[in-house]
Amino acid sequence: MTELRAKDFYVAFKKAAETLLVNKDEINALNVFPVPDGDTGSNMGSGMLEACEWLDRVKNKDKIKDIMKNMRDGLLMGARGNSGVILSQIFRGFTEVLENKETVTTKDFIEALKNAKEIAYHAVIKPVEGTMLTLIRKLAERAENELSDIEDFEEFLDRLYIISEEIVEETPKYLKKLRDANVVDAGAKGVSYIIKGFRDAIRGDTEVNLKNIETASPEEIEEIAYEEIKFQYCTECVLKLTDPEISKDEIDKIRAFLEELGDSIVLVHQGDFLKTHVHTNHPGRVFEEFLNYGELYKVKVDNMKVQHEHVVESAQEKNKEEEEIYKSNNENWGIVTVSPGEGLTKIFKSLGVDKVIFGGQTMNPSVKDFLDAISELHQKKILILPNNPNIILTAEKVADMVEDKEILVIKTKYVQEGVSALLAFDDTMSLEELKEAIESEISGIVPIQVTYAIRDSEIAGEKIKKDEYLVFVGKELKGHSFDLNEAVLKVLKEKINEGYEIMTIFYGEDIEIKTAELIANELMEEFPDLEVEIHNGGQPHYPLLISLE
């Protein structure tokens, strides 16, 4: 094979993600820089998994430009930690060279590696040798010097992987900390596994199974000598820029500001977003500075001293899950919403909700639950999204009871409407303006609920059997069957034919993502212009919650 096409990259990237993730335990155990937090493999894997999800959204997998764009953007959005951000920049440089090509040769691949090195080094203010940066630099150099005459991709990638392993083994020469711990660099090892996965796919090993791999954790995190941490807080944020065309001078100004506050700095400008990673003793000052340039999209702060102590005390523990911390940027309005599932809760928090009350069908929250949530908010105006018809009256009662704050209850009857409402939210609006904007947004979606019958019955003249799947559009029963796909697809096809173009699926706690993917894939084959997003909602009782717009 002397040329790679879009579908080759689609499969190879997924294989690379799988290869990285199945070796995540090993990579995490190597993670001794800058603190022994055991998460390099997890951070790199998070970005790769997010990018795989973005790749699955590509409608035409024969277009290299679309594959490269989603690969790049997904990695940035999923990036965690220093290693995750740097990996995203390696792929940013790699994809920039290839995205406008119809096919890719080994010479193109080498040029992409060279650009990957340039972009990655530019993103890190003080590059440290002996890391994944060293690997991509030396890999690009050696590929150009040693592999330029090879045209066959199987031979090329085999040699490239061997070279990457040789460079990984050399990393302790550059970094005393690695020599002291008698390990190689974790990030470099992770990149080498990515190359291995890419090579294996081009060789013909194209079977990929990413299910549940991401939940694996190291069985043991090695204890190493603790070094004093100068800057205590690992601080990350994604900023949505007011001006996406931010100047180089402004970027340099931000870099200088971060250098005054801490170290281990990564600063990435990509499209509408600016992403930073810095170790500092003043995370609040970082966020305040960034607010001068746009809106905080997502923030995360880890106390590395506490993190280190936890690692030492819990070195034998398994399956520690990293917690994502979302911080609302709402100055005027506090937002309270109701969520029936963990996945939906994460989605609501990522959209700026201040307080999420667990509840929904069969688990309606009380007036006290709402009052307690509101009492913890400093804002004087509160937006409540009940997201269930049985909770609206409770929310309205709460609005009557609260005297020291202005309460706006939007009568969202479905979770899908709650999500849609948040997309229209503007913290600067008055109560009347916000109510009008949200209700207008909600009116444009069709909420579809899929549940099941708990007994034989009759609904609107339709005889229903126990355990049949029931498909409701709003309050109306539109389909039922013992076969989930059959019931759902019939209703969805009818609605999409009415002109709807965007579909969002939230799958519940009792089904797997592949069920939602099968439904989405069949619909996208019949309706190639349909845009589909799939999220883990984690809700009980409703295998699928779907919105059309």
C-alpha cells in the first residue's frame, strides 16, 4: 500500500486509541513527572476517546478533510492534563498538513510529522526534553533521514514504530527524574503505542473494541520519592474567545502573565477556543485574566499536594476515577435543574448549571430540595428547569415561597427541553428577555421518549403488551414493539421526513451505546444530511431520550 485514504485514517486512529488504552495501566505506572499522579495514560486516552466519538459523527468518511478536522477538534476538547494537551497539538500539526489531500503518501506522512513537532513545541512555553516532545522531534528527524525512500506504508510504519521505541528507551538520558525512578517517559511511551496501533491497522488488524476500556486503571501506582511542589494547583481551562482572531501579541501577553504565576505551562489557540494548562498557587487569577478575552467554557483545578498524598496512601487501590470539575460563569443568574441520570448531570454542569437536583419520573424532588439548592447560590436571579411535567407545580410553588430572589420557572416537561433551554441561556438578559429566548428555543425541538410497558393495557385505542417498548412524541404514543430498533426507527423516520435535520440521543442506564449507534447509523444511511450526537444520559426507565430539531 503506497497511499492512505480517509477511511484508512479513520480505522487506524481508532486502532491507535485502542492500543493506547489497553496499555494504559503500564503508562500510568510510568508517570513520575512532574508529580507521581499516575494519570498520563488516562489523560492521553481521554483525548483519543473523545476524538473517536468525533470521528463517528463524520457523515462522509471518504473525505480526508472531515476526518482530520474531527480528529483534531475531538482531541483538543477531550484533552486532560499536560500530556493530553500536548498530544492534541501533535495531532493538530499532523492533520494540518494532510487535511487538503485526497490521498497521503509516506513523504506526506513525514511532512506531517515535521509540522507536528513544530506545533507541539510552540504550544509549550518551556519545553522539557526527555518527554513526548523529544519523541516527536527525534521521530520527525529520523523519519526524514532514514525513511524517505520507503514508499510502502506497511514497511514505513513498521520502521517508524521501531524508531519510536528506540527513542522512548533514550528518554532517561535527558531527564534525571526518569533515571532516578528507573523508568522511561510515560507520554513518549503513549505516543509509541499510538504509532503501533496505527501500524497494526495498516497491516490489516482493523478490528477495534473500545467498549469499557476507558474504565480500566492501574492495579498499582509506584511510590517514588516525594519532591517539594513549588506550585500547588494544576489549573486547566478552555476559553471560548470573544474574538477568535486574537492577535499573536495578545497570546504572547497571556503567555507572559502565566509565566509570572507558575510553571508547566501549555497554551493553545485553536479556532474559537483558547486552552491552557498551568501549575500555579493562584488559579483564581488565571480565570480572572482569561475572562478578559471571552467566556470560560470548562475549568478544572487539582490540588497536587493532596493528589500526591492520596497516591502514596492509596497505591494499591484500583479504578480511581478522575473527577471533572465544572464551574459556572454566571454572574447574574443562578441555574437549578433536575436530572434523572449521572450522564445528564454531567451534561447539565458542562452547560453552566449551578445546582443539579437528582430526580425525574418516579423520583420527584421536594420543595425543600429546591429551596436548599437555591439557598446555596449567591445570584439574585434564579432560573429553574424542572424537566418533567410532574415537577412543574413544585417548582412554581418554590417560586412563590422565595422572597429575596427573582425566580423564573420555565415549564420544561422533558430533559431534552432542559438541554435546549440552556443553549439559549444568556446571563445578561432580563427575566422577560430570557423567558422569551428560552421558550422560542424550546418550541423548535421535538422531544421523544422511549420507555416500556409494565403491564398489558390500552393507550389511545392501541393494545399494549407487557414489556413492549413504547415510543412517545411529546405525550402521544406513536409506536410500540417488542423490538426496540423497530419501534424507534419507524417513528424517527416519519419525523425526519417532516424536515428535521439534527438528532440528539441520550441513552439510558440499561442499554449500551452500540444500541444507540445502530439506530443512528441506519438513519444516517437513509438521511445522509442528518446530524447526530449521542450522549450517555444514564437515566432509568427510559432506554432512550431523543430530541429532533
